[in-house]
Amino acid sequence: MQPESTPLHRIAAQFDLHADNPELTVPGAAIEGLPDRPIGLRELQDRLTGPTARDDAADTWTDPVWTYLVDRARKQPLWVTISAALALPGLRNATKRVTWIAPPWAERADIEASALAGFAAGIAQISTVRAHVCRRLCHQGYIAARAYSRELVRYTKSLVSAEFASRPPQPQVGHVDLVLADAIREEIITVDEADLIGTTRLDGQRLGDYATAHGLTRPAADHRRRAAERRLVAWLRPMGGTVERRTCSLDALPGQ
């Protein structure tokens, strides 16, 4: 059985075709913190995303590398593919984070394609003066995938019959992602609040890192998350003596 081929898989495959090309390198001598020699793509990938890679805030060379990659990508399309491949962990996370927004029938390949389109558009626009270049590019991918998923939700709603008030059957709930999706649909929390809760509670991103990537202070992000979670808790409580919405407890989520 052949492995599933999606846009992100194809990006990885394209990278592998070029990773050992000696003409495709990053000038380590021009970037403080890297060896004083050309850095091949395979080595660069290992430094950025391998087992020994550290958070980009801890490495003075990460943003200069991404500044170089963005500059090359703006001039040569091949470097857009290379940049996307080097950002695959962030792009995979971006697509994962919108799974609770998209309807159940949404194609993973289409969501990945929208994230890649957002990433590529971000390369043309992003400021490389500000910190966390890769993280902000991946967030552009997330925004695009989220917008696409929300369009699918709107399309699904447009198919609902006004006369019979029919709608697709709701999936069984219980998983936290599905609870967040229900809360978004019922306008208990916003998509951004679901993103904040999901990313910091479920995906394990530190609240401070999330705040930095979104232009917030840590106290502001904490206040926003607490306010959203209070609304969720109230919504999850029994209504009229029933427990129709008590599908999980926020107390079970890991805290930070």
C-alpha cells in the first residue's frame, strides 16, 4: 500500500530531491552562530528541525537564516519549496490546529494546500526585521487554513434546509477538540480563543511563546485564556437538570 500523498508530503519529497545539491547552500560565514563554511540543505534541516534543534528564541542564528531563506525565496521559486520544507513542523502544527474548525468531510489535502498558500503569500509580505520569522510564516499558513476551513463551515450551513431545519448529523462528542468545535459553532468562544486554548493546553506550546508569536504580553494571553475557559465551563455545566453538554472537563487539561 502506497503512503498517502498530500501537499506537505510532496514538499518533503521535493526537498529530498534537492537536499544534497552542493550548489544549494546557506553561507554560514555570513551568519553568526553557524560554522564558517557553506551549510548544505540537509545539515540546515537537521539544525533547524532535527532532534538537537532548540527553540528559535534560544538561537541567535535562526532568524538570520530565515531572513536569508525569505530573500532567496522572493527571487527563486525553488527556495519557496525549500523554505516550506524547512518549516514543515510548524506547517503540520498549523493544519492540525484547524481540524476542529473544518467540517468532518473536509479533505486534509485541501487544508494543507491552503496552509502552504498562506505560507507562500507570507514570504512575499513578511517583515524579516521582527523576530520569529519562521513562526510568523507558519502562523500565516494557519490563518489561511483557518479561513479555508471556516469557508467550508459556511458552505455546510448554506446547505441546511430552512424549511425543514435539517442539518448533517453531529459527530459524537467527548474529545476536547470536538468540544471546542461545538463551542465555536454556538459562539461561546471565538476561533482565536479556541486556537489559544488548543495550542497552549493541547499542543503544549508555552503560553509565553504563544503570546510573543501573537503580539501579546503573557498576562494578556493568560487573561484572554481564562476568560474563554470560564465561558466554556459555564456552557459545559448541566442545563435544566440535564448533562447534554457535559462532554469533558477543562480541569482535565494540562495547566501552565
